[in-house]
Amino acid sequence: MASLYLVPNILAEGDWQNVLPAQVHGILTSTKYFIVENIRTARRFMKQVNREIDIDACTFYEINKRTDARELPRFLKPMENGEDVAVISEAGCPGVADPGADVVRLAHQKGFKVVPIVGPSSILLALMASGLNGQNFAFRGYLPVKPNERSRELVNLEKTIKSTRQTQIFIETPYRNNHLIEDILNSCSPGILLCIAANITGENEFIVTKTVQQWKTNIPDLHKQPAIFLLGN
């Protein structure tokens, strides 16, 4: 039976073998059909794993916010002929804060085998290193872009934390990181804990948990750096 492999990608620049299992090498080498968020970066990642891969012999399908859902069945068509297909995340694990979930759901509907491959998740790695509640947590994705709406959402998240001790996890587009930090420091109580995790698994990895009040005396510059944020108590 053909398999739909969910292949993780690195989170930061560096040797892929430090963060991904050896199994990734074999899957990328033997598979000829790929569903990816961005073809150019996927090809570069594949060559990093194995320079001998014949990229020109591979078929790529792009799945992102511009993809028409009616195109998804075509992406899985090779599996009907016994060919494996691999979904490659742009960073981290497919289907987690990533558009790959739609094609995985379709694979289940069609009765295909789905195989997740172990890999780095910024959500779990940041939670592990934060010291915040790992028994009860929620990933909120992106908060509202408009400052007023985002401030209201942060206040609501803090209420949830205080009533349930549920850690709140969220991300932002890298070029807006500093604006988000500013809104957190202005909207949240001084004693609430904020973990900022940036460039996870990279050489300049930064994971620090402090109170909002403590952060106000030493605000990091995270402009255009991949980061994830956690609030808790």
C-alpha cells in the first residue's frame, strides 16, 4: 500500500542530522511525488539532505493559502497507482500550524496510509523549555493584527490562564514580533509569565521565561527572527 509520509523540516539553519531522524534521508531519496508549501525551499532542503537526489525527476505540488481545495485530490492521484507521496513542511512538522492538514484529511477519507515522521515542533520544544504548565495548554496560532483587537485578546488569554492555569501559546509574522512584544508588555499584568523562544534548535537559540515586569527592563529585538510566545503562571 502506498503511504503519505509527513516529513518534518528543520526550524533553523544548521546540520539537518542534528534535529531530524535518519529515516528522512531514505524517504526523500526514494519518493518521487511531493506536496510542499514552497517548491524552491523544498528542493533546497531535499538537496541538503541528499545531494544525489534527481530533483528534475520529482513532481511537486504546492499547497498554501492560494491553493484551490478542488486541486487536492490530484495531489494524491499517484497513490492510486501505488506511488508514495511525501508532504514536506516549510519548517517543523506538517499539519501543525501548517497547511498540510487538509491533504492529510483527504488521505484518510480515501483510505490511504498516513505516516508521520518524528521531527522538531517549535510549539512543543518551546513548551518543554518554558517551565510553564505542560499538562494543560492551547496553541492559538496568530493573534489579531489590529493593536486594539490584539490587546483585547491578550487580556482574554490572561483571564483564561488565571482561571484554568492553561498555558497560552501563539506566534507572529517575524517582522511584527517587536510590535507583539510591546502589546504584551502593555496589556498583560506585571506578574504574568512570558516565555519568548526564538531560533529554536539554531546556533543563536534564545529561550527565556520572565515576568512581564522583568521583560520591561530588557526587551529583546526579535525583528525578522522566527519566534514563538507563551503566557502562563
